[in-house]
Amino acid sequence: MILFLLLDIAGCCLLYLSHRHQGWLAQPIGPLGAAAGALALLLALAAACLTLSPLAAVFAWTVVSMLAFSLLPFASLLKAKP
């Protein structure tokens, strides 16, 4: 279950950082980061399916991903301005 959460959050972070409108880095990490993020999300779904029933796994994967994608843009506001 911990592996599922870590992979899901890492995949969401990688996908967010590969977007051109992200606020954490000066430049996006590029298409390789997006591919790694998509792979991490798929591995997170597979890990969830191993520990939960398939319906509960898809629901938990969707909810955690929505929460991460909703909160990631606001995390850049916590960074100190120079």
C-alpha cells in the first residue's frame, strides 16, 4: 500500500514538473519526465490492484491522483521568493 502511494505521488509530481506552466522549476523536465511519470502512475495502479480489489484500487488511484494534481500547483506558493 505504501508503494502504491509513493508511486502515485511521484508519478503526479513528474507529470506536473514536465508541464510548461509548472511553478517549481525554472524550466520543465521534458518529455522523458512525462514518460517516467506515466509509467509510475501505471505501476502505482498495478501495485494497488495487487493489494486491493480492482474496483477499490481504481477508486483509490483516482482519488489520490486527483488530490495530488489539485495540491501540486499550490505547493509552489510555499517556496520563498528571492
